[in-house]
Amino acid sequence: MVRRLVAIWAAACRPFEFLRERLVPKVVFVSADGTETVVDSAPGVSLMLVATQNGVEGIVAECGGNCSCATCHVWVREEFLPLLGGPEDMEEDLLDLGVSERRPGSRLSCQITLTDDLDGLAVDIPPEQP
Amino acid sequence: VTDGVLIVGASQAGVQLATSLRDLGYQEPISLVGAEPRPPYQRPPLSKALLLGRVDEASLVFRASSFYADRGIEVVCGERVREIALPGGGAVGGGVATTESGRSFSFAHLALTVGARPRRLAVPGADLDGVCYVRDVDDALRLRRALGQARDVVVIGGGYIGLEAASAARSLGRSVTVVEAAERLLARSVVPIVSDFYRAAHERRGVDVRLGVGVTGLTERGGRVAAVVLSDGTELPADLVLVGIGAAPRTELAEALGLGCDGGIVVDRSARTSDPKVVAAGDCTVGPHPVTGEGRVRLESVQNAVVQAKVAAAALAGRPAPGPEVPWFWSDQYDLKLQIAGLSAGYDDHVVRGDPDTERFSVLYYREGALLAVDAVNNAADYLAVRKALATGVAIPAAEARDAGRPLKSFLVPAARSA
């Protein structure tokens, strides 16, 4: 009986799946050729991690997120910059010398911790990581 | 199927090799077989952030399973390869590898990315409860739990693993003693000034560092470790002992195949073993010095695993090998980040920039006037400048580098000086 009710409930909910899809926070990676990759955000973990685990091309992250290699460089879209705060000293030094083209929105994605507020965060991926 | 590549060892090198093969357009099947019952993950945080509870197990996983599926990479976990027969060795068709559970995998080409195992302490009492190692995630989780209850922690070995674990234990408020047989810490990899700095830094934070003394045995109480006995007769009370005395390459499969081994599986600059059908990469290998191309060195680092795996993938895919990369390495202890670029072995001169007592300084290494490497503590600017100088062949003369007030970056961009 219970199982039957659950089945009916599940069937009734199915048309609303798209809503659930829309409710899960997302982040958007835009590659150099304009291809957009949308992945589910995961509040509490780094932007780099959702990129590497989901195989976003162009985020190398060789050191695994330890602020040591500068191969997870992204250009954060301007509208999101106020939400992020600036880089700390170590990241600042890596951005200063370690990336191919530093821009105002340059960040190392391993140093950006995702939050609910960052739903829809859009970043551009440089054509090369050093 | 007798085509394709079998990669034994679901390690950093193994994952990179599989991924690079697909990036190079390799079309044949790829199987990646690992002994651990979990998807491939990164190891450096095991002795650092994982012990401190700053990251969890799930965040160590390299790739979601869909990543491998999308690229046609078969990942098999929890299967340890026991026996391998190479193609052409009398058998018809390709090679076959058999796991301990009896599964078999056929292949045309073989890659060994089997890593290393921790060297075991060989003294009486070494197998008591409370004696830990850190190599895989289970070890690290066990150590993390033990650190939660321990009072007196003794770390045997003053290398990177030992010092990182000591730093985690001390940060968690435990009483910590580090015992190192050599006369200084990190003796294999850094100059005495950096060794002395780490000794002072640990002592400032309350760690008891004992140098030049061996361990002769462990005593027990109720089946658990109770004390560490030193060669000078001292007994250090211990309810948790962490052993970090190095790692030994896993060469047994290679040896059984008759491949050349010499303190690691011997590979050439193309990451090929003594049998051209077999490549190897990562901690299990010894190969030519990555900069000079001479001799045989064993490098235990993420960077070496990654670059060797890329070279191995190119060899298997019949593509030109990627150019050499500047070796780099890092270690996190407390709020101290050590970053190393280049290889300092063989240096005949060094320059210290900044005062180690400030916990922000760097050491540049030279040989016959040429820059070899940098060890930088909380100084990413010097680390990156040297890394870039080594990659691009820019000189940073020792005499000028001595001026700590001059940013090393100015050597890279001469115009920046007059600007």
C-alpha cells in the first residue's frame, strides 16, 4: 500500500522535475571558443573541484587545489566579482607571475569556495594554463 | 579483445596516462585497474588537510565516474593485479594480466603506474596497535581517528610525511616528538639552513625534535604501543606512533616480467621500460634527471607523476613527447607553505633571500653559476620567478639575487626595473 502511494506520488511529481533542476545551484564555465559547460554547484567545496570532477576542459589543477601551480586560472565575470572578495597574498603572487594573461577578474578557482549566493557564477577559461 | 592499453595502478600517474591518451586521440580500449576499493584520488592532502579535517574523502576524488565513462576509460577498482604475461611471450595474441580475485584483462600495451609502499619500521614492537603509516586514504582516516584520542604522539622520520603529520598532530593540540636518525630534518632534499628553519619552526610550536638518534624498539602495554625506545636509551612515552621513513617503489610486477629495475622500474626519457611494449610512470620509476637527462633519479612528486604519464601516453600513442617541465613540489606545515622549483641536487652555491626567523624567505641554488632551484617558504613570488626563469632560460645571477630588496620578477621583465 505504502509502496503504491509512493509510486503515485513519484509519478505526480515527475512533471515538476525541471523545477528541481532549476533549484540546484549551478556554475557556468565558458571555454575560449565560447562553449558553455553548466555544472551543479556544491556549496562548501571549491570552484576548481566541481570543474575537475566534472571534467571541465581547460581547468588543469595539477596541484589538486593547494594554491601551488596556478593551472586552475579563470576569469570571473565582472558581475560576480563583488560577491567574491579579493585574492589573498599567496594567490596574488601566483596570479602576478603564474598565469598566462592576468585580467581584473583573474582568480585561481581552487581559492573560490562555492556558496548558495554564487548560484549562476559564470567564469571564462583562459585558452592556456601555464 | 587484444587491443588497447592496460594501466596497472589507479594512481595520479595512472589517471593522467589514461586521460592524456584520449587527449592525444588514442582510439583503442583503455583499462585502468587499481587495488584500492575506491575511485582514483589525490594523495598529497592525506598527510595535510585530511588529517586536520579540513577536507573530506570525497573531495580527494580526481574525477566523477561520468568523466571516465564519457571518454571510454574503463576504471576497475578493488582488483590487485597479481600476474602479467606480455604479448608475444609464446602466448598467441596479446598480453594478459590476472588479478588476485581471478579477473583477467587482455592488452596490447602495458603501463605500470603502481606507486610505492611505505618502508616498514623493522624493530621489535613495530607491529603493535597504535603504530601508523600514511600512504592511502584508509591509513590517513585511521590516523585521523587515532589523533582524536591520542595524547603523546611520536613521529619516526623527519621527512615530509613525518613533518606534515607532526604539524597536524601539534595543531590538534597533541604532545609531539619527532625522531630523525640523520643529523638534520629533510636531509635528502634541502640545504642545512632550510633544515634548521624547519627544526626551529616545529620547536617554536612546541614539538620536541630529536636528531641523530635511532629507534631500537617499541614497548607495549596491553597490546598497544606504550613507548618508543631510542638508541641513546631514552624512552619516549607514546600512545600513537607515526612512521614516515620513506617509500619503496612497487617493482615486483616489473621484476616478474624481467624488466630492468634499479631502486625503481628503470625508464628512459620516453617513459619506456626495458621492454618497449611497456611504459611506467610515477613513484615506481627511476629515470634520467629531467633537466640534464643524465643518471637515474627517483622523484616522488605529483608533478613528476603527471609529466611522466604524459610522456608515456605520447610514447604509446606514437606522438612526439611533450617538452621538459621544471620540476616542482610543495609541503604544507602549520601556516608554512614550502614551494620548491627545480632540482637542487649537485649545487655548489646557494643564496638566502630574507631572514628565516621571519618565516618568509627563500634559498636559491646554483651550480657553476647557473640557477638550479629554489626552496621558498611563504614566498610564492620567489618560487614562481625562479620557476619561470628555469622554464625560459633567464639567468638570475647569484650576486644580484642576494639583494633581497630586489624582486626576482625584475630579472624576468627587465623593463619593469626602469618603470
